[in-house]
Amino acid sequence: MDLSALLASAQDAAGQGLLWSVMAIGLYISFKILDYADMTVDGSFALGGCVSAWAIAYQGLNPFFALFIAFFAGCVAGAVTGLLHTLLKIPPILAGILTMLALYSINQRILGQPNLSMSNEVTVFNAIGDKFNLSRMQQNMVIGVIAAAISIALLYWFFGTKLGTAIRATGNNENMVRAMGINTDVIKIIGLLLANGFVALSGSLVAQSQSYGDINSGVGAIVIGLASVIIGEVFFGKDKSFAVKLISVVVGSIVYRIIVAVVLQLGLQTNDLKLLTASLVALALGMQRVVKYLTDKKVSQKIGEEGEQNA
């Protein structure tokens, strides 16, 4: 095994992990904060990439502006899922699946073909890379760090506002929030809108990094995002501040990508990546259970010892 090749692969994977971490942060908002099993993610991630490719390759728009358009498109997708659930009373998982399914056709319409190259166009990555003479790996690292840091800072501020607090409260106890006279349906729509906006933003970043948009780029994104969230919780634990929780998602995304890169270097076939991802999620969930069991056991022993001493 070539150690230098393994190290280079891990560094490249870390850059990719930073770009994908924005998607994992979006997933964290819906699954963890809002407590909503949103299946829109696969579709909204691809939507971000397709909209970005359309804006740059077909419309000749500024690549930075394309990121905002992709974010807005993701917000619309999240709002549709929210409306299907709140207005038509469709169960959360089914509402997300319906939107995800519709987005496949919409993404095809946007591109007019299964994929669209941006190799001859100016993207955020080659624009910054040419200006500062950065390699592709360095471009991913720099832009990934900036994107993740801005996302964490904005969300940390937003969830400290009244509206952000209402979203967090709705995820914790919807009935209590409703009893306080707050319209939880609106809160859910806003939460899903925001979550899918960040997912689409990540899709746009990844598409510009790879220099093409693809209607299938979001397949399995939801599992990758969950793996990132769960791995982050294994490393940092659950009972941490909100800022640390967001950082843990980014770290989890990086660790996931590095694990995948190392395993591929060791000889795993790319066709087995879905199996690897499922195994990592199952392993991380299992580790959470083990850690919780050991922690509870330790606490019980401590209480027992204190009881004996008091007796």
C-alpha cells in the first residue's frame, strides 16, 4: 500500500467532506432540530447542482450568484414538502418522497439532459483557484471551510432568534408550542425550507467542484448525511452546546469521507459504497447504544456507591 497515495486521498476526501457537510447541516436541521423525517434531501441536493449548472452553463451567470439561486431553489423544494404535509396532511416521510420523486423530473427539465458539463465555464472553485494559485484539493479545502463556517455562524445566530427558538421548541414538544398560540404548521414549513436550502447549497458546491451537474447526484445523499450526523455524535456526544453540535456534523462528514477514501484505497469496489455507508451508519448507531449503556451503568454504580456510603 502506497502511504503517500493514501495520505493524498485522505486530504482530498477531507475537502469533499467539508463541501458535503453543508448538506449534513441541512439534514441536521430537519431530522434533529425539527424532528421531521424529511426524504426530500436526495432530490434537493441534485436540484442544487442542476440549478447551478443551468445558471452557469446556459445563462452565463456569476458562479457565486448561482449558489444563491440554488439555495433559493432548495428552499422552494422544502416549502413544497412542508405544504404537502401541513395542508394535505400527508405523512412526513411520504410527503418528502413525493417531492423527491417530482424533483427527478424537474431536474431533468432544468438540464434538458441527464448531466451538464461546466468544464469550460468559470466556477467558484476555478475562479478562486486561479486568483490564489490553488490546486483542486486546496480549492475544496478553502471553499469548504468558508462554506461550513458561514453556515454554522448563520445558523447559530438564527436559532438564537425567536423564530429559531420556535423551530427548536416545535421539534422538542409540538403540542406545547401549539398551546402557546404558535402556528406549528408555519414553523414546520420554515424549518423544512431552511434545511433544504442548505442541502441544495451543498449540491451546488459539489457540482461546481466536480464541474458538472447530474440529475442522479443526490442518490443516497440522505444516508450520507445521516452517517455524518451520527458519526459526529459518536465523537462529540449529544449533550453539547448548539454550536458544538453543528461543528460535530462537519467533523462527522469529514471523517465519513476519509473512511470511504481509505477503504477504497485498500481495494473496496466503488459498487460497494452503498453497502459501506449502510454499515457505517449501523456501526455508529451501535456505538451510540454501547456508549449510552456504559454511561448509564457507570452512573448507576456511582449512585449505588454513594447510597452505601450514606447508609
